[in-house]
Amino acid sequence: MQERDALLKKKVVPSVEVIPPERLKLLDEIIDKYAGSTQNLIPALKEAQELFGYLPMEVQRKLSIGMNIPAPHIYGVVTFYSFFTITPRGRHTIRLCLGTACYVKGSKEILENIIKDVGINVGETSEDGRFTLEAVRCLGACGLAPVMMIGEDTHGNIHPPKTISILDGYQ
Amino acid sequence: MVTLTVDGIKVSVKKGSSILEAAQVAGVRIPTLCHDKRLIPYGACRLCMVEVTSRGKTRTMPACFNPARDGMEVTSDSPALRSSRRVQLMLLLRSHPLLCPSCDAAGDCELQNLVFEYEVGDLPFARQSRYFHLDNDSSFIRFNMNLCIRCGMCVRICEEVQGQSEISFINRGMNMEVSTDFMRPLECEFCGQCADICPVGAIASKWLVGTGRRFELSHVTTTCSFCGLGCSLTLEEKDQQTVYVNSSPDSPNEGSLCVKGRYGWTYAYSGGRLATPLVKKNGVLTETTWEEALSAVASGFSKIKKDHGPQAIGALGSARMTNEEAFAFNRFVRTVLGTANLDHGASSYGALVDGLAPTLGYPASTNSIREIRNAKVILLVGADLTETHPIAKNEVIMASGRNKAKVIVIDSIKTKLSERDGVFIKTPFGHESAVVFSMLKHILDQEIVDKTAIASKIDGFEKFLESLKDYDPENVATLMGIAPELIHQAAEIYAKAPSAMILISEGSNRAMSNAENGRAAAALAVISGHVGKESCGVMVFGEKSNSQGALDMGLTPKHLPGFGLLEDEEARKKFESLWKTKLPSSAGMNSREILEGAESGAIKGIYLVGENPVDTYPDRVLTEKALNAAEFVVVQDMFFNSTAKMADVVLPACSALEKEGSFTSSERRIQRVRPSTKEKLGRSDLEIFNDLSILMGNASFAYDSPADVMTEISKSVEFYAGVSYDRLGLQGLMWPVKDSSDDGSLFLYGNGYPHGRVKLGPAPELNLPKQESNQFLLVPGITKFHSGSMSTWGKSLLEVCPEPMAQMCSSDMSALGLEDGDTIKVTNDLGDSMKLKVKWSRRPLEKQIVVPYHFPGSKLNKFVKWNEPLAEVKVEKA
């Protein structure tokens, strides 16, 4: 249990990707629309994420200045909702079930294999932009445990050492 | 008022008070982990649960946010409550590491104390460990979120009191922690309030990590030596060395401190401190003994007195001297040196002496700092409190946050407070008074005025009204390029409010313009009826720790202690009989005239006590010329600074951490200064004045101790009459203190004015500068991390603010192709130039650069002249 929690609690590394200023200008419209009330923060963040795909530091800073909401407050909201992400998304999203049934049947080893071979932890995206790894609590297919979804495809009854060969099918 | 019983004790409290506050009045302790009197009740820890019987029903409820009501019977302790509190503590301990033996907070930990008090033993459930990295990246403050109990006090004090919101809850859920966005290091005010308020060791001052247990440290209570707000400090010491500074929750400042107060004291430990006197021999300053140095000073001044007369000597004191030293200095200059030429701090007391005093009577703030939070409207006239007086800024934040007060900002730059709900009016630097006079014109036209006050209390009203004819809001607004509605709106908000305060801050950078600001503010307050009441009036915050005391003790060209004038025979007689010598019978030269006099040859000898005119006064070139031209210059200072380098004799003075005395804060509060156990370097100013006067043949001048001087002050200064050291406790005393049973008063003029009536002088002619120029305006700013040039000697404040950064707005920066951290070259008409790093800021408006003046190395005061506080400069990328 403790080991697993330790795996989940790695320090968040700030995204370094630079958004060109002309793209950042697109935020002005959202700021004009929502500035004036802190209650509008969540719709503003949602539209910003639709625009850029994720919410990096620059986007949050600009929203903070434009909407006059402290940046740490915005970051607190972004990190609370699993809908918001602060790292760019990969081409394929892996949703690995860490619910009770899957965990007992070995999804921890699947997670370790992904960490080892792809080099990403939960919530992270591989450097080549291929995968984003998410942990989920149940996919409603406990009979097929351990279960993992890649994009829209569901893979069940995974033999942990076979993890990488499944991923090989997604480039 | 509501009346209730707490544990059988009957108490009456104000309506709206919480049960917890009622219990505190009754003297009943209710345990809390998430409550502080500065914060809005939150109810997170559930330890303050009490049983309340009301209308025959008994219920359990948190005491901190349920209001006390009539007839409540409150029980604070019962077996059921003890068991409830014990379970709460067990739940907190479930994920709190039990490494108390190695924790720095042990002994100073609320959780530890309560676990002990409630005898919590084994937990009936499995412990859960959390793993967070230790965050040592920020200056001054260390985060160890493994210890956090999530009371939220740090986040709340940062938002509700500081108005900073630098930290927040992030990753909410099981792994919630307190940090900044993207867990970057702190870039805030570094007030250290989060570390101070943390009940456990989760946020701690780095200086206390590994230093020792808090209970091993000894404590000395003194008064802060930076700005004029007079916060009470508790120096915590180990092995005769200050290791940390905090403030008692029972002090006037309620335990709040700013970055300078909490971390700035390292200046006293600076390697630049002078320890031995220096005398110029063959053109070189050489170390010597005290005897030789003092006799050199005595013979030097005696010679000038004999050759050129006493009027050829000028003396400049400092508003950082204690009251006792300032009193003794006044006596020394006026009797032993025999000159009237005495001043301090670049005459930067205009708002008080030339503003409030002629109108209202006293050159002092009318009300107290803690009343600001209850005012409904706050008008800031050229007061960037975030940078100059952070603790007063907290009061404005509290007023506008929880009490929904309106904040009207009249300033030449955007300030942190102009973002609050209210009105922001942009004026040219130093012309804030024009807006205030036009607000007055508007409320007089609309007749939103206190008619009885005008009829019965004001002299010179007709002439004043006549002089306002140019100040039509439309006219002023057009000249300033703003909308007249802003002025109308501000005037109406201010005049209609049930309580409204005006705040002004003083400083060397405002020396030229503040007299008008003070006069305008006093007139506005009187005419709208906002004087002599709680949460009303005009507050003027001085730049230095004893700005008010220096005026009380008469460190100006025309005053004697107690605001008596040298020209006034009665006032002079009083001190002539007390000091048994003749006093000069006319006003002397002010600091500017002394320096100009030295340059032209009228002044031959200059005595500088704690003052560094070369680095901090306007017009560096003039000051340097003046000090070179003067025959004999004596500098008495803690540091070997630019002025000391030009002196003939340098006498090392000790710091405020090494001497005794008292400071009078900008709310007229007289508070004690006590020496720490630190080794004393140099001598106190008082000892030096004593020695010098004996050497110069005036033996009657012998003060045994600062307490001795205070006795003389209380005998000769009417409004200090009831002050003695044994009466100055943690709260101090606010003058006027008429006798030993008088406890002082929170606000002045409640029972009328000292001269009977208010005197309104006519408003000056409207004279606004043209804003057509294409050049940049250099605005001398103040940064919250420094105070004068003293703080730049301490390494702690240099860690967070190592160099002056020119602040510019984003449109100017992109026009010049600049980014944060780039270097710019600033050139004036005469070709003087300096190189500065540039930083984006919300503060400056277009075509302005704001540069803090504290850093001697930048020689910013080369660019400003005495009559031109602003300089037009050319800015280019270097």
C-alpha cells in the first residue's frame, strides 16, 4: 500500500513547453468574456484547455493576471479537478485500472512495466508524445481484471509481462 | 450587547461576537488549532466544540463561528466534549508523523500540547503515512508538508490579512498540500506570517531549523527600528545572539510583522559596523581612541564657534534616534553648539508639520492604526502602503476584504491597493492634493458637508472656499486626462461614509509634495465631519521608526521639544529656565539650506547623527560639494557609509538592538526600546552627547540614563507628562498622556481642538505639470524589502532584494524590446547615466520607470533635485 502511494506521489515537474506569444494572445478573448468574477474561473479554464489541450504555467499566469485571481488559487483548482491537466496529452491515453479487483490481479505490475519501459508515471506523458498514462478506479469490467483502456480499446485479462507488446500496437 | 454564561461565569459581549470570544472574556480557555483573532472563523479543527443550552435544548457546536446569543449557557468541558476532542486529535495524529523528538517545533507545537493535555495514547486505527518532499527552495521559509494538519491558517493569513495569496491548497484530496502554483519557490512579501502562524512545524523559519528548542531561547521585547508603525518585536536569543524575531499576539500589532521587522535585524550584525572612532589625519581617516576622537570633535566645533559664530554650524539628526536621544540632541545643538540650524531626514515631515499642524493643531496622526480595519471608506493619498508600511496595508486589506470597505487610491502609480474594490485616480507624482481639493470643491457644491462644523469650528472658511474656484472637478480632470466622474464618485463615497480615514505616507521621496497633501487631507476630513471620531481622521505614516518622536522632541529648524517654537518667547523661556542657558530666538536652517549653506560657505561645521545625506537626500552632487566645502564634518553612525567616508571625525554609534530608550510611532504610541544581550558596538548617541557637552564646557548636561531623560521630557513636554518607563508595557501609551493616571487616547480632537478652532489656509494655485513630454519619468520608489539605506547592510534582506530593479509596464517593455532581467541604461539631460536591471510590474503607468532609492551603489539621487522630485530621463536597452 505504502509503496503504491509512494509511486503516485512524485513531485510535479512544471511543463517547459513554450507557447508562442501569438497563440497565447488567443486567451484575451476568454479573459474578456470571464474577467470580473472569481466564479467564472472554471468555465474560463475549460475553454482555455479546449484551446491549448492543456493548461501550462504560462496559460495559468496569463489567466491569473487577466482575471485578477491569484495564480496559486488557479493552480489549486486545476489540480483538484481530474478534468484539467497541466501536461500536454499524448496521442494515446492509457487508462489503467487500479481498482481492487484489477490491483489484486496484478495491475500494479502493469503499472511498473509502463513506468520502466515507457518511462511515464501516472498523470505523465511520454517524451515522444505517444502515451499519456492515467490511473482509474474502475472501468466496470472487473470480470476481465486486470483491465486497461488505450484510447477507445479495452484490453482485459492482461498478463503483466505482455504489457509492452500490447502497447506496441499503438504508435 | 448580549449576555450569556460560560461555565457559570456571566459575561456581556458585543453583538456579533463568537462564543469563543465570549469565553475569552470570561477567562475560559477553549482549545483551538485553526483559530486566530486576525482571521475569519473557519471551523476546520472541530476542537472548539462546546455544549450550548439555549431555550431548553442542549446542542454541541463549534465555538469559533457560532455567535453568542442572549441567555446561552455554554459548557466548555464535559466528559462528552473531552472524548470528542480526543477523537479529533487521534484523527489528526493518524497521518501526522510522530517524530516529535527530532522535530524543530517540539515544545512550540499546539498539536503536541493538546495531545498531552487530552492524554491521547494509542490510536485505535492504523496510521497512514504521507510522503512529501521537503521544500527548501524558498528564502527564509521551509515547507515540510508531512507535518501539515491542514488547518489552513497559513493560506488564510496570506489572503485575508496580507492580501497576497501566494500560497494555496494544491492537489486537493488525500495528498493535499500547501504550496504555490507549480510548486515554485516563494516570490512574495516574505512577511513570514505563514511560518509564524503554523501551529505545528509544517512551515518554519529556516533560521529556527536546527537552532534549538524555542523554550531554550531567551526573550527581549523591544520596538521595531524600521518604519514608523512601531510594531512590537520579541527578540529570541541564544548564546547572546539573536536567532529569530517574532511578535507577541497581545502586542498592538497583534503579532503581525513585515519582512523588515521579522528578518531585517541582521543589519546590527553586519561586518560594516563601525567599532572604533576614526579621525582624519593627513587626509586619511585613521582609527583612534574615543578620548582623542571626542576631543577632536569638541575642539573642532569650539573653533568654528569662536571664528565664525554658532550660526556657522548645522546639525542633522535622524528619525531613528530614540526620544531620549532626540531630546538630548536638541538640547546639545541649541545650548552647547548654540545654533538653531537643526533638522532631520531631508525635511520629510511636511504633511505633519506644514499640513496637519497649522490646520488641526498637532503635527500628528489623529487616529490609531487598528481603527483602519473598521473604517467604511479609506482614502489613500499618495500612499503605496504595500511597499512603505506593510502592516498598515494589512489593515486596509482587512477593511476592504471582510468589512467590504471602499478603497480610494490617489497615486501616480498603480498600487496593490488600487486593485481592491473602490476608485483609482491617477495623478502626476506629487500632485495628489489637486484631486483632494477638487473632491472638496465637489462636496461643497453638492453640500454633502458637516454644516455645523463649518459654522462653529472653522476659521478662514470663506477665503478657503474662494481659493477653490480653480479646482472644479471638470477642470482638474481635463488637465490630468481622467474622467471627472471618478472625482465625483470618490468625493461622494468619502463624504457620505459613516466612517472614513485618510492615509498618507511620508518618506524622503515625498519630501517636496507632502505638505499640500497633508493640508488638503485635513481640510477634507474637517469639512466632511470625519475628525474626532473612531475610524475617521487623517493618518500620516512616517518613514522611520521614530518619525513622530523626532517631531515631538523638536528636531526641526523651528521647534523645541513639545512643538513650542523658538520664536515664541514663552516656550523658549520654559526651556531656558530648565536648561539654564540662552536659546537661539529665531528659526534656523533646514536640511536643504544647511547643505546649500555649506556649499556657499555660510556653514562651516556639520554634525550628522545617524543621517546619510550622500546616499539618501536628493541631489547627490550638491551634498558631496557641501561636505567637501565644509571645514569640519562629524559623522556619528553605525556604518562606514558614503557620508562617513567624507567626514573629518567618525564616531561609531550603537544600533537600536544595543540601547535603551523609547520610540513614538505614527499612531502617537510611545513604546520602549530595550537592549538585547548582543555585544555593544560603539556608544549610544546619548552617551556621546553627554561626553561632548562636558568636553565643551557645559557640565550641567549630565544624564545618567535614558530614564533620566524621560523624566525631564515628562516634566517639560505637556503631552508626555504622565509617561514613565514603568508605565510603558507591551501596549505602550498613546499621547496625550496628561498625568500618571491618564491612559492616553486612541484618537485626537474628540473633545475639541487645542487652539479651539480649525484654521483653514487658502488652497494653493492650481499648478499641474504638462504631460506632453516623450521622455520617461523616473519615479523614486520604495521597496518593502528595504528602509532608507540601513537595511542594505543586512544580508537577509539582500537575499530577497539584492539590487534595485527598474519597474516598467509591459507596453513600454515590448516597445523597447525588453524582457525581465534585461539591463537598461537611464540617462538624464546632463548626461549622467546608470545601468539597471528591468522587471515587469503592474505598478508603473506608461512612460514611467519606478526605481527604489535604497541602494547607495545606484546613486539614484544624482538624478533628483531638491525642487524636482521627478527626473525626465532617456531609457534605452543596454
